[in-house]
Amino acid sequence: MSRLHGQCHCGAVRVAIEGVAAADLPLRACQCGFCRRHGAISTSHPDAQITFIGGRLHHYRFGHRKSDYMFCAECGCYVGATVIIDGERYAILNVTGVDLQGFDGRTPEPHVFDDETPEERAQRRKARWSPAELTELQPSV
């Protein structure tokens, strides 16, 4: 089984995606202002499982305020996004933000989602994003 590992710049947030080889994972470049400003190149696949493990994650919501865009609270790297749809968590990874290997030499496919309704956006994410687990570790005091 294929498993790729990555982490933010400081290593406080670790990620994994497993179940689909890197060559079979799509590489996307959302054209929204947020993703362009962060240089985000994302991946996900409905047959792949994404896991986030982080010490302290900062969650940011914008637009329709349905998805959590996550940053390492230590180094500020944008690592990915999650959304809950029908009680299930789905996610994408920011390949550049977590230095995910296996995508060298590939050009991301640009996507524009501006005209989607909230319902269309949820259905697209449910169909294309990966099932996900999020574990936020509490720092010891």
C-alpha cells in the first residue's frame, strides 16, 4: 500500500496520505485568492486516507465558512483543509506546504470554483477529497 508522509516547516504538524500512489494522485491549483496567495498546490483522492497530526493548528474559515483551512501555529505553514459533510470528515493536502514528495516535474491543473453553490461545492468535495482523520495534540503545561 502506498503511503506518503509530509510535515510543516518546523515539523510540529505531520501528515500522511495512503491508499493511492503519488503518480495516481491529482495535482490541483485552485485559483481562488487564498490558494494563489499561499502558493497552494493540493492533492486528494476519494480512495486515499489523509491523516493530520499536529501540536497546535490554527483554523481559518473564509467564503462560505464551511471548511477549516489549517496552519501550523508554530511556523505558519498552510498544511491543508478539512470539511465535515454528512457527519464525515474530508480533506485536501497542500503538497507544497507539507513538502510531500512524489510530485516533482508535474504541473498542477488549475481549477476555478467561483460559480459553485454551497451544495455543489459540498458534493464536489465529497466526491474528490479524501476521507480524513485530524488529531490535534495538546501541548503539555
